[in-house]
Amino acid sequence: MKLRLEHIAIHCPKYQEALEFYGKFFAGEIGPERRGAQGYSFRFMKMDGEECLQLMDTAGEIGVHHIGFATDDIQEALREFSARGAKILREVKTPEGVLRGFFVEDPSGLQIEIRIPH
């Protein structure tokens, strides 16, 4: 199983201002708005053609929500993390039930996403 750091997701209580800030000062390409499984809006920002930040429209919370890693084999990644005792928080599936990713929790409570890149 191969993993690579893909993105860092941050809470943005001033969502529109954050989109403008990161686009302006980091020369990022802000992608289309999407909706998370838990109801929040978010956009990915690309730099040099790669997604690196996920800006999340959240009220009141500030800071890192999760760190995202990409893998080429999501089934193997889930099996390996489970077999090695990782705390699996939830699986992310398509409407058809195809596994696209999952979240684990590190010892400090930080969420880590493992996913297939879109």
C-alpha cells in the first residue's frame, strides 16, 4: 500500500474571506463548491495542479479538521489499517456503495482521511 500526503482540511468560519485570501496570497486555484457528508460546504485549492488545502465552511471552529492522504488501493489500505488496530471512524462510499475512502483517528483525536483521489 502506498500513501502520499494529499491535503490539509481547515475549518473556515469566515469561509468567503478564506477563499479570497488563499486564492490571492498563495496563487491557488479554488475548485468548485462541494458538500460534505456531514452537511458543510467546502472547496479544494490546487497549487501547481495538486490539491493541497480543503477549505471548509464551518461556524465557530478554527484550525485543522483533518489531514488527507491518497492511496492507489483503498481496499488494501482499509484492511491494513483495520488489521493493525487503527480506530476507524467512518467509511466514505458512493451512492452505489463503492468505497472511496475512510477516516481514522490518531492518538490525539485528529482525524486522518485515506482516500482515492478524485
